[in-house]
Amino acid sequence: MRRTPQFYNTLISNCTTIIFELARHIEPGLPIDYRLLLSGHFAEYAYEQGALTRGYDYPQLRALGRINDRAMQADDLDSAGFSQAIRVGVPGMAGRNSIGAAYRNILMPAQPWKCKWTRERFTFMRTGDTVTH
């Protein structure tokens, strides 16, 4: 890696765009949107696609999902306690139903993803399916 560094284009290949491409294999009609490239706006896109906990408007979800104060108060807990403490009061954190059905199989699959990086591509595999980027 030191002698031959590998770079990738973060504009079109980042955590948001890769998850979007995987989600499109389950839900082919997902629309392309500028918020896929400006990942700081992705949560609003996900909300509009029905991928976040229902029953709240977007500003409510955003406010309830803000964990900063809980994180500061839980700073002295072990990692498991910290992880649990920051999720208290966040809608959908009691179970897996915080993610819309179209995304559930990708983000929390029954079979874990196996990832393989080669010089030409990044491949995700799950139960015989292969998605290449």
C-alpha cells in the first residue's frame, strides 16, 4: 500500500453512494438525488423515501436522534453501557424496525456481508448475490 497507494473517487464512491447502490438492488425505483452526493443531507432523503422510523416528522427525528448530551453524560460507562445510553429516547432503537423494509436486508442482513477489495472493484457478497462497484 505504501509503494502503490490506491485512491478512489469519494464523490461517486463513498459510504452513502455504496449503500444507495446496494439498496437499488432491492428497491430498483429509488430515485437519484443530490443528497446522495452531499451525505450530510442523506438523512432527509432517507426520511422522504420512508426508510426512517415512521410516526415522526423529520425535525422531530433529527432532534430525538441528537445524542451529544447523552454521550457526554455516559462518558464514564463501558462501551456496551455507552452504546445503550446514547440510544435511550431515539425512535426505533428498541428494535430493528427503525429502518424501512426496503433497506433492512442490506443494513442488517441475516447473512453477514463479505467484502473483497481488488484493484479494479469493491465486491459485496451475500447469499450468492454479488454487487460490484
